Amino acid sequence: MDPMTDLPRHRTRRTTVRAGAALLVVLALVASGCAKKNPDTRPGDIDSYVALGDSYTAVAGDSPVTHAACLRSNDDYPNLLAERLSIADFKNVACAGATSAALETTQYPANKRGSNPPQLDAVNEDTKLVTLGIGLNDTGLSFYLLYTCLPYQGKITAACTKYLSKPDGFIDGAVRTIGSEVAGDLTKIRKKAPDARIVLIGYPRMMPDTGGCPEQMPLPDEALDRIRKALKDVNDAMERAARRTRVDYVDMYTASKGHDVCSDSPWVNGQANIPGKALAFHPYDEYHAAVADKLAFLLEKK
């Protein structure tokens, strides 16, 4: 092969590759620019509201539930917000255990306590407000973080040892998947409700920046560090998803500083159910009141 004859073909290939890469960048910029801007809907304009999400949306304290399988409470932040804004057409379809797949598939289809239809079924073109709080159950990350290293009969289990032996890339990959899934969720909501104001709700922190509280979170230090890092990273990924899809984001991770499980005024419970107050690893009523306040403030801003 004549190297002088072959040289133009190499250049052509490089030029084609560079042109293709440039085209991908342009297409990505165009796609992000085409995402519809969230309307500046004010409380007086909101006559219909749908709340979507998992247990951090549905479960409030340990109050009576309106849906047994979903553990959905009348005291959760969607109910508080709807009451505060006097929204007559209000649907709360958030459900404990929900992943992003629950937006389009029935949850608990054979449960005697009641199934939960696809959450997006509640959203339509006339919906004016949609809140979404979901993601941490995607990839099973919440189970790994909170339950894998709970001691059994006072001892660390083999499952915990195996979990902690995995590199941090295991968590990082799950976080990237969650960010992608949530961005997809927001895009689907926009397609069903083109004129709605959409708000994504982040997760609260569970641990202080350093240290712990064994009576509430009896986990090895390495597991506590993973909770700290993963929750921050998940919230960062969710905020990026909100920006990409041009919807509002409520940062409950920052808002909950000083209200972790180990604090004197926690917004989230530790390992044990507290009758009359909260389920294990789930929010107290105070968390839901704080989210409702944040949402009301966001919607009332000019």
C-alpha cells in the first residue's frame, strides 16, 4: 500500500469522525433547547394538581393511611399543599416502593390491600401542577444503603461485608442511572401535561456530615459514609435532570441540614418504627410540612 495514496483516506476518516462528533454536540444542544420551559404558574392559576412519587411523598409519620398497600397518608406534603392552595381537583397517586417504572405500570397488581394504577394515568393535558418525588428505589439503591448492613443478632452479616467490598463505582453507576431515569420521567410528564408546572422534589439528608448515632443507625462507618455520599450525589443528579428538562427543583437535601436522623429535630426516622410518629427510615410529619412550605414559597414567587 502506498502511504502517500492512503494518507487522504485517513484524513477523510478523521474529518468524517470530527464532523459526526460535532453533529452530535449540535443535536444535543438543540434537543436540550427544545425542552419546554416550565410555565410561571401561580397558586391562583392552579385548579388541578397531581402528586406522583414514592414513599417519601406518600408516607407521612405514622398516621392513618388512605391506601393500605401504598401507605399513602392524608398528612403528606401533597395533601398539605392542596389544602393550603385550595385546589379542588387534586389527585395523590404516590405509592411506597415506587420506582420510575411505576409511572407507566401498575404497582401491587395482585395485592389484596389494593393495587396502584400507573401513576401517569392521573395526569392529563388539563393538569396545571405536577410534583414528582422518585428515584431512590430505582436500581435498588435505597435497599443497599439502608438495609444491607443492618446487624443481625448484633453482628455484621456476610451480605454487608460483600456490599462494602464493592468499589464506589457500584454506587456511582446507580446514581447515573437514577439521574437518567428521572430525566425520562419528567419528559413523560411534560408530554402528558404540556401546560403544567412540574416540580421535582429532592430527598432529605439522613446523616450528619460527620459521625453517627448507633441507636438510630447501627451501621458500620463505611456504610454511613456511603449513605452520606450517595444521597448527596443522587440529589445532585436529580437537580441536573430538572435543569435539563427545564422544570423546577426543590432542594430538600440542603433544606434538611440540621434535621438528619441523629439531630435533635430530625425530619427522618432511624431503624425502628415509632408508633404514632414514623415508620423506619421514613419521614416525620415535620418533613412533609417543610416540603409543603418550600413548594408554596416556590409557587408564590414572582
